[in-house]
Amino acid sequence: MKITFNGKKMEINTGGKLIDIIGKLCLDQNSIVIEHNYKIINKKDWDRIVLNENDNIEILELVGGG
């Protein structure tokens, strides 16, 4: 199925979960914010979200500096 991930179309397995994408990308779960279909998702809900055709996912990585 097709989803939009950070503004780009991508193909994923049907029934994939949001947490699976995070794992494949090897992202630090303590420094990212996830938006699913234009809503910010609480970290405790990441493993509950099953992706559907045409979903929109945005992952923002927080970076500190000065």
C-alpha cells in the first residue's frame, strides 16, 4: 500500500504499524515527534497505530545545539 512519509510517496506492507517504521529507521525514540494524518501522536500510542492506504506520516527529529 502507499503512504506519504515526510512528503514523499512510499510503498509499505499492508497492515504495517507505525512502530515498525520507526524501528526500521533506527531513530532515537526520545528525540522525535510523530504526526499521523496531521495529528501529533503521543509516544505511548505509537505501537497501536496500524497504517492504512494514503496515510500521511511526518517524523520530526529534535536536535539541540547552540
